[in-house]
Amino acid sequence: MATVKHKRCPGNWRGRAAVTRWPSERAAARSSFRILLLDLTRIMPLPDTMFCAQQINIPPELPDILKQFTKAAIRTQPHDVLQWSAGYFSALSKGEPLPVKDRIEMPVATQKTDTGLTPGLLKVLHKQLSPKGRVSMIELEKKWKHLCLPVEQLRALLQLDNFGEEVEWLKVLALGCSILGGSLMTSVKYACEILTTDPEGGPARIPFDTFSFIYTYLASIDGEMPDYKVEAFLNALKGQVERKGDQVGVSDFFIPSKKV
């Protein structure tokens, strides 16, 4: 019997050449798919990666920093939180006194206009600038802005005297007190309350020499009191406080007006 040889049908049976060609085709398809995925991720970024609690590293000092910052913001009540925050963290990073009030304070009833300046803010500036004695106009304006106070008010205040590129801080403090007070005596009262080391509600004593400097300076700026009256007042006050260690308290010169 003759052997029948079957012919290979290219349409129904895959030959060896076709079988060996498949792996290379699959590799090419996978490569094209990867390229397509990369293009898609460039056009449509993947969502933010989610981390579990174990993967997030929180600096140990961060909670206390944020806690103290929040308490300071509540106590100071800045008009512009972002501007004040810049001054806060700048001072914190440099180890300087922070622009923070000692406590929340109510608006000053004696202010004729709402300048934003308060005894608490003036005390903050004193803590920041008094150690230097003399400060540059640039630094003074910078600290003023960090407390969200109007720069126009500062410039108007400095025009009351002939200041140069540097200013004597105690004079600026005295002028600030004159904004808060409606009279010479009220102004020096504010100065005593800001400069004193006595606890709040105490006699608010300051050295006689400091009181004399502020009183004389503000009287000269006001220009309504003759020099001989200024000198007579200070001589009488000095004799009064000599037995108190040359410390002048508010009760030594200020008599509150009686309410009708």
C-alpha cells in the first residue's frame, strides 16, 4: 500500500516558522504597551500616593511649635495673620523676642482715633527693640509691619522729631505713648506701665532718671509747658521719691479724673 503524504495547509495549520515568530511579537506588544502607559501618565498624572501612619515621619518638636504659635496668635489677635506669622517665625528662627502680647487686651478707650496701636503692642516693640538702644529706620519699620500696624502712622509719628537713619528707641516709645494718651500725664502713665518690671496691677514703678527723660522729652515736643515748670515739677517729684529708692510709681504723679 502506498503511503499518503499530507500537505501542510498554511491556512489551517501553523508551521514551525509561525510558532517561532510568536515570542518576538509578544515582546514587541509588551514594549508598545509600556510606552503607551508612560505617555498616559504624563498626560494624566496618577492620584496622590496614600501613606499609612507608620510611613509618615512627624518631627517631634512640631506639635509644640504649632501649639505655642496658636496660643500666641490668639493672645495677640493680629489683623493680618499671615503677615504676623512671617514675623513670628522669623523671630523664632533667630532666637529673638517674639511679636506676642503678654495677654489679650481690650481696645484703649482713651484713643481719639483707631490707630491700631495699643499698650500691649507697644510693649512688644519695646521687648524687641530696647536691648539695642538705637535702631535703624528699616528695622523699626519691619517690626512695626510684623505687628500689622499702619506704616503711615509710624511715619507721621517720626515726623514729630528730627530723626536720622537711626532712632533712639526710648524717644519712639515716648511718642507712641503720646498717641495712646490724650495729655502729658496720661502719656507718661502709659510709659510707666509699659516699662515697669512690677507685676500687672502693681505700682508700675520705673527709675526716676527714665521718668525724667520721657517727661522732659514729651514736654519739649508738646511745646506748651515752659522749661522752668518742667524743672520745678521734676525737682518736687525727686524729693518725693528719694525715700522710695528713686523709683517713680503712677500714684506719685497721676491723679485719675473723677467720673461725673
